[in-house]
Amino acid sequence: MKKRILSIVLILCMVFMLMPTVALASEVTVTTEEELRAAVQTSGTINLGADIALSEPLIVNDPAEHGFNLTLNMNGHTLTGVINLTACRFTLNGRLDADVEAKAYVDPSNQWPSWLDGGTYAGQVRFKNTAIMSGIFLNKVSGQGSIAGGTFYEDVNCGSVAGGSFFKSCTTTDSIWAGIFYGAYNQDKVAADCSVRYNSDDEVHAIEFADTFASSSVLGAEAPSKKGYTFLGWYEKDTNGEFLETPMEFPFSSDNLRRRTIDVYALWAPVISGVEDGKTYCTAQTVTVLDNDAVRSVTVNDEPITLENNQFTLNPAEGTQTIVVTDKAGNVFEITVTVNDGHTYEWESENG
């Protein structure tokens, strides 16, 4: 328990150290590399007014103002090359193509970490004694910093994780307190006391960790994809394996999990094929109903239908016929068609 408290306190301390302590000094628009290099020497907001390709690494570090703020608004322009951040609270708006290296400034008595917040990072990110608070990361992220949030589409190597979504592998040297993992992660580093497994078609789509001591929220995994199907939501099942009628609603407090692991399951809308709503047919039609695992009942004009290999025959009948498919969560899907016994024609006389 002491280790758990200490680890969380250390993460929180880093976040608090990173919170802004100085006012933004200026706002400028730059169109050249020289203007950009001059602008990053003090706290402020920089608006990019043109595409810039850095000829050498851009050094962002003011020894006289450790822990200063810098906001970079891309405004649809590109910035390529390498950016070195030291003791900088860096906020990004837009997409940054440059590689980023972020670290703390350390002296014998103290250290001033960096942080990254917001925006989309297309280049690689390397960080040490730095916190990633939010943002979209399209390339690899590596180092010994902490991650508190963000979306990561490539492999991640870091210190600790207290939030974020990881679509490839995430390797940590310290604890995992919260986060959604779609790929591999260090199971022996999980310190969270509750989790949610997101299951889709008998496979684990993702697992989310949360911790009641840290009062973290369960955010919900992204919807899986299944060709030809519509995702209806994440559902729990009862002790008989039947879907509950109400989908899970996100976010919710980890306190609701009571320090346990729960399983939720993807529910897909049944697909009715072989006939189209509102159409008229002249012979019997073969109707297919998928996804059979989630189908509770099928009726035609309120008469129960038994499926064979997910199919049944819709025979000719007088008037319209309404096919109703009810899934195991109680959702209802309808198609109404007309099936005649042969072709029907409406003749008109010469006199109308």
C-alpha cells in the first residue's frame, strides 16, 4: 500500500510541477527559421505563418526562466526537422512533423520537467523527466517520462502510465495505473486495482485499467469494426451468458467497479439480407439473418420463425409481410415487404 501511495504521489507531483507558473509574455507570428529561433527564447504563443524546414535542431531552453510556457499554433503549416525542449511546458495546436526531444533541466538543488500537451505529433518523440498530458502521436514514443493521457498509434516505451490509449505495444519500466491497451503491455507492471475487458467475437479487443485510490475514470474503448455490421455498444452479460438490455455508459468512476475486473461484450445489429424494405417480389425469397449469436427471435407478421443455417423462406402471402428481428439486448429491427405468387399486372382499357 505504501508503494502504491508513493507511486501515485510522485506522478501527481510531476503534474503539479508542470502546471503553468508564469504568464505568457508575448504572441508573435513567424514566417522564417530565424524568426522562429528568436521567438522560442521566451514564454509566449507562436503562430506559424509559413512552412518552415529547420536546418538544424531548434533549441527551446531559457536558462533564466526554467519551466516556461510555449504554445505553438501550426495554422495549417508544416514544421520539419528536430525540436529540443528543456524545462518547457509545450502546448501544440495542429500537426507537427518535426521530431521532438524533451527533457528536464536539472541542477544540484532542483529539476524543472517538460510537458507535452495537445496537438498531433507526426514525428518521433523522445522524452526524459517529461510528462505527456494529451495529444495524438502517430510515430514512436520512447524514453523515461510519464504518460498521463494521449492517443498512441505506434510502439511506446516509457516510465509510468496513468492514462492514454495505446494501439500498439506499450513497454513500461514503472507502474501502469490507468489506460486503454489494444496491444501488448507489461502485465507485471499493472498497479491498478480494477479493469474492464472489452470482448468482440470471442477475442479481447482491448483492456482498460483504472485505480480507485487515484479516482480515475473508466473512459471506454473505441468501437471495434466488423465488415457489414453496425456496432450497437458494449454490454455486460448475466450469469446465464445473456446480454443485459442496457449498454454500458462511459465515462464512469472506477469506484463503481469495486476493485474488480469485469467483462463487456460488443453487440452487433443483426443483418437481414435477401430482401429489401419496401420492395415487392414475385416468388418466394430466401432471407438470411446474421449475427445469429445475438439474435433472440425472428417473427413474420407476429408468427415465430425457426432459422436453419441462419436462413428461412419467405413464401408468397396476401398483403405485406413484416419481418421482426429482436436481439438478445431487446433491440428490434424490422423490414416490410410484399411477396406475390407470380407476376401481377394492372391493365388499363383504351378509355382509361
